[in-house]
Amino acid sequence: MTEVKLTSEQIDILKINGEKYRNWIDTDIGKNDLQEHREHEHYFKEKLSRENLKNMTNDELSAIWKKSWASNMWSNKDWYVKNRLIDPNGIDKIKDGLDLLIYGTNDFVTRYDKFREDVSGFGVAIISEVLNMIFPDKFCLWNDKPKKVLQFLGLNALPDNLYRYNTATGQEYLQCINYLSMIKNELSQFGVNDFITLDVFFWRLFDEIERHSDQKHSQEMGGFTSADLEKWIVSFDKDRNIFGNHISEEDAMKLQSRFVSDFHPDKISEMSLDDYAVGKIDPDTGQTDYGTFSYRLEYEIEGFGGIGGTPATKFGIYRNKKTQEFIYDKSKFESAERAYDAVRSEIMLILQAGKQFTVNKDWTMLAQKLEGRFNIYRHVRSKILAVYYPTDFLQMHSAKDAERFLGSLFGSPREQIPSGLFLKQAKLLELKNAHPIMKQWSNIDFSTFIWRAAPSKEMNETQPLDEESVWLVRAGRKGTGEQIALENNVVGIGYEGFDRSIKDIKTFKQHYRTLHPNHKPGSVNKSVRQIWDFLHKMKIGDFVMLPLLARNSEFVAVGTIDGECQDTKLHPELTVTRPVKWLKKDVPKSTFDDDLVKSLGYRGTIYQLGGSAMIRGLRESLKNVGVIDTILEQNVNGSTPKIEHLDASIPFLIEDLAKTTYLSIEFLTEIEALLKEKRQVIFYGPPGTSKTYVARKFSEYFTQKADNVEIIQFHQSYSYEDFVEGIKPNISITAGIEFSRQPGLFKNLVRKCIDNPKERFVLIIDEINRGNISKIIGELIYLLEYRNEAISLTYSPGEKFYIPSNLYIIGTMNSADRSIAFVDYALRRRFYFIDFYPDSTGRIISKWFKDNRIKLDASTILDMLNQINQKIRDQLGKEYQIGHSYFMVKDLNIDKLKMIIKYAIVPLIEQYYFGKEKSVREIMEVCNNVLNPPPTNLDGLTND
């Protein structure tokens, strides 16, 4: 393990931020953050005590992982916990693995690696969270927050894969612990006394980093003076559906009225435990009771804010569906009845406080009564208030979201945002009532507006997908329709009578309810999602897999979607179908990898298994059964490119790309995922780290077509007129000089994207920070974030222009260039930044030397490079290092190496160390130790 020490500059940085932390931790926000950590610590220590661990049920273990902070990255916690953690491993394997990891007596590295080897789905984020919460003095928590903070402070001296990808070994995690221990020790004088308080320190700085971006955006929006915000307010006032259809206030109030009538405040004192607790199963029918207070509060009352995504423990008491046993905090209550008495008293207190508020309008008094420790979680308390008193409270139940809206939408400075959910609600309502238009809105409409208008809102459901997918489609629960599906070359669903002209899922859900008024809410949500996916998300060219249940699920039919939906009524399970081009009707499951086989276990009728990663695995598996050539040759509506038309140098599979770029598949997969999500990324790093080369090769792989990749280099004289459009002269012999509006490179590329919607296009902007970015891209800064919107351009005020979803952007940026400091936060927040740093391990250089038959010793050159970069890191910072690609030269020999050092490395070093001849000579001494024979004096290689 390499020993890493903090420099004096880094210690000074820690002290400055430690002082800020000491002042901050005494504020209400600081105290709340620390309390949240301590509550989290108490929860894990209690739930994962050795005694509890032995007797833990499947549901209890699932609840723990859903509550973990690491699970916040999972878009569907229930699905992930079941399909990625519990089902693949089994409860006994997880419990045994945790017992060994947490309470074993072997050395820690062995226990950690053993757990990672035996138990799938658990990365360093969730493992470190468990260990940190149970042993806060020994183990650090490692997730996205400390990683970004350390990078921000220039303290990121940990292994690259701890920054880049979640594959850390026990030895690397131990190095992380040791490194953070040094940081913790330096901060101990400021109140950081264990790894939990260190994480609170990271939280504060992480919020500050994020706030820099949000505040810059808020300044652009200008609060109520922002033209954009005002435009949205005026538009929303005229049309409540400008952000997409949603439940009307009238319909929401009908649901609210029915709920309040069924659970009238005067009758809460008489409400039984069975009427309250979610999870009750009818012993005669085996059906779940959807009529309880808890279930209806969470799922039935649309338009009043969501409280989903967290376990049923939020209600204070609930039933285990399998055993029907009541689950509650047994350390506090001796029986379920006692626990429910406390919960019911809390509901009555909430309603009483809400009623009193309608009279005195005292937010401070309300917060004093309802903030703090309850058996009912805060977001549930908030929704109870919103449902029973909709004219006085917002339909928003997350303090973090409320804070985000205050900052990003209304431009409120962080120091002016109060602590606590209810006081944040008060601040939002104060802003609403101060506005001449918004003050006329109901709280339901205002809540809808800020959710949908906020800069970080999710894309609308109606936005078309531009990527192939793999779909699981069944033909009846027992496979009764599969033979008909195969014979007629279709897949389908057993529903009919739907209005296919409906273009948003919320309206479609209401339509479904009119057709099936007796269906339970949970069944409605599941059915609507599957029908919607089949009608609108499934695309021509997508892969489809039909498990053949009649053959005991050991075989799968594989094909591609070959047309749009049609009414066929071939079978009760195939009333609406899509045509399929079957590639092979009897592929053994054993052909596929484990992840794909596990995904086929999903019990729904329609399920999206994944995107490009799943497709690559599927194609690789199908090679073994002789149908891969069929897949590669198909060209259904342009959805799959014909491989014979591709340049032979283009890497088709990610494995080919890895060989071409000498980068790991994991890193390249991460780049691909980030580009798909954000659609704009920047490769960022010192000179000579292959940023532009990788951008070119990756783009060719990503588009599968060299003609779909454009490359441009920004510079100081490059303008908006060159890039987007402008008025330019046309010179003609007959007409002389005439001026006309002409499109630039970007607008021409957009046209190609629109004309070819099934293909991907990539624009590479090399040295993106060299030009005046704000001037070059102009109003495109808005469209880069809001891809599904259109605006007018400077020279085309009467036209609407948008950036299509199949256009991706990769920028490259030299971290040693000081012009990076002038890249404003508005641009930064629209890109993901991907680090490219020198090959310190030698994996790239050694492999390249071997493949290109270079006779020089790769390890010697690597040692020279590492020594140079260590000096640069210590003296200037990691951004100024020398990249490995300087030495990746065909036919490299000692003479070429001398030339590279003299004419490439030395000028760069002299630029870095301008006026510091001693530093230049120190680095040159490192180079001279490698050169054989060395030059007679240093003056031959320097300009001193």
C-alpha cells in the first residue's frame, strides 16, 4: 500500500474549512444534519446487531437496504433490492456474509473481499455505510459526497477506481480509511471526532459545491425578475398543462373529499389498528386490503404530493404481508396496541395543530409542535396536513426538495433559507403570495408549478426513447398464448378498448380507471405502466424475449419488434399485438449470462430489461447459437446499422473499443452511461492523456458510423455565426456581394439528426475552453439543459429551434490551461466532467509497448513519468501532470525519446515553471537518469 501524506497546503485548506465547519455545526442546519447521521447510526446499530441479524426476516432485511443512503441512487428501490440483492443471493447468504464482515475475527481485508466475492450487488458505498454506522470510529463512509469534496479540495490521492467505478478491493478501501483518518485527525480540533462527524463535514462542503452551481443558475434566473420564470408563470396561468397533463385541482379535491369523509377528524380517535395499518391480507380471498388509512394516504390521493419510495416504517406500525405480524419499534412499545395508541395520538396531534394553524397562521408554533421525533415520519405528517387542510399547506413533503426549489427556482440565498420542512413551506408560500399572478393560484396548482418548472425536473414521460432496448414479454401467466404468438410472429397483451391517441401517461391512467373502475390502486399502477410501455415505449427494432413457460422456462424465443400496435384478438392474452421478426425460437437460457437470466424471472407481462449493455450481452450470447449474423444484418427502419457499411476501423463492441483505446471496459461503460444520461460530457485532464483520441474512437463506437461524428476545435476567433448561424456574404459575378442568413456547423448537424432520428450523432468540441464559450453557443446554453423544448435563435426570431435527443456532445479540456477558470458554472452544470489522468500504473503504456513491439523498457519510462508527475503534483497540482501519450509513438527508440523530451516535455515544463530554473533542472535530472547514454550537460536539453 502506497503511503500518502498531506502537504502543508492541504492541511491549511483543511483548517480553513474546519473553522467554517465549527461555526456551521452550531447552526440549526448543522445540528439537523448531525442528528440525521446519529439517527441513521442508531438505526443500523439496532437493526444489524448480531442477535437481530440471526433472526431477521426477508422483509426486515429488505427494509434496511431501502433505508440506506446508498439506495438513493436507485430509481426503483423495491425492484433493485429484490432483483439485485435479495433474490440473487438469498437471505441466508446475505446474513452469513454480513455476520462474517461485521463480526468476524479474520483480518478486515480478507473479510471484505470474501463478502464481495460471495454476495453480489453490494458495492463499496453500501458496505462502507454499514460498517461506518456500526463502527464509526473504525470505518469511513465512502460515496459520491466525500469523493466530490476531496476532488474539489485537491485532496483526491486515492486509487482511481475509488473515484471512477465502484470496484474497490478490501486493500483499496483500507487505503481510503487510512487517508480519511489523516484528514479526520487534522480536523479533530474543530469537533470532527469520528468518521460520522467527518461525513457531516463532507455533507456541508458538498452542499456548498452544489450550491455554487445552483446559485449561479439562480442568478441567471433572477428570482421573480427572471424573464424565463415570468414566462413560465404567465404560461402556466393560462394553461395548467404546459408542462404536460396532470390531475386537475377539481379531480384532486374529489379524491381528497372522499378520503376526509371516510377518515373524518372527529372519528380518528375511534379508528382501529386494522383500519390504519397497511399490509392486511383478507384470509378468505388472499387479497391485500387497499382501504386502510396508510395505503390510501400514500397511493390514492393524487395531486397532494408523493410520500412513496420509503419503507412502511414511516407510518409507525404496519403488517408484514407474509406473516401478518405487526411491525413496530419493539424497543419502545411492549405491544402492537401500545404502539398504535402512540401513532393514533400523533395523528390527532397533527390534525389539532393544523386546525389551530388555520386560525393563528403561526408557522413557528406549528414547527415547534410537529418537527422533531415522532413515530410517524415527517413527510407523512406533512401529507396529513396537506390533505386535511389543502388551502393552508403545500403538497410538498421533502425538506430537501423545498430547499432546492427555493434556491434553484426562486434564487433564495442559502443563508436565508430556514431549517425544517414547515418553515421552508412558509417561505415558499410567502413568495407565492407576494406575486401578483401566483397569489391567485391554489396551493395544489402552485405545488404542481414548482415541481414541474424547477430546473432539475425530470423529462416528460412522452419524450421518445432514442436507444434500442431489450423487452421481456410473456404470453399469459402460464404461457397459454405462446404457441400462437410464435406461429403468428407477434407479441402482445390481453387488453383492449384503449384510446391510443392519448399521449401522456397520467391522462391514460385516468382513462384506464374509467374502463376499470373496480380495480385496486396498486393493480391500476402496474397495469397502466405495462400497457403504456407496450403501446408507446416499445419501438421498432427493439429486442424482445419470450420465455417459453410450456417448456419449463428453460428456453426463450428471441426476436426484434417489426411494426406498430394492431388489434388482432388472436387469443385472450393477445388482443393487442406487435409484429415480431423471430431470430430464433428456442434459445436455451443457459446461453445467457447470469444477469439476463435473473431478469427473465420478473413476473410481469411486459418488462424493459435494459439498454445497450443488455443488448451487448444478448448479442454475445446469441453468437453461440448461430443467429448473431442475422441480428447484425437486419436494418429495420434504420434502427440497426448494417455492419458491412461500417469502416473496419470502427470498434463495434465495447471490447473492441477497450482494445483500441487501452482503457478498461468499466471506465468506457461509465462514459457511455454518463453520455446517455446527460447527452453532454467533457473529457478533462492534463496534456497527453489521449482525451481527443479517445473522444474520436468512442464517438465512432457510440454512433457505429464515422460520418455521424463531427469534430471542431474552439479558438478565440471562432464565433456564434460560425457555430450556430449568422448573416454572411455571398459573392457572385452577376449579382456582386449579397448577404444572407446561413447556418453554421451546429445547425447543419442538427438538421442531419432530425433527418435521421434513428441514428446517433456526436459533435466533438476539441479544446472547448479555448474559445469564448458563452459568445459561441449563445442561447444554446438553455437548450443544452432543456432538450425537449424549443426557442427562437438570434438570427431566426420567427422559427423554433431545438436540440434533438440523438445529438450528443463530447468536449475536451486541458486541465493545465488556466482558461478553465473562466468556464462559468451555468455551462459546467450542463456537462458531466470525466477525469483523464496519466497512466500511473503502467497498464496502458506496457500494453501499448507490447502491441507495438517497442524495444525500450516500459517500466523505466513509467518510473520516469511517475517521478516527474509526483514533483509536479507536490509543487503545482495534479492538473499540470505529463500524460502518457507523449511516449506512445510508433517505432519509439532512444533517439526519438530524446527528441520527445527536448522538444515536447521540456517546453511544457518550462512553461509550467516560468522563471524557476531550479525546478526545471530537478525534473530534467529525472529524465537524464533514463536516457542512455545521457547528454553531456543539461544545457543541451534546456533553454536556461
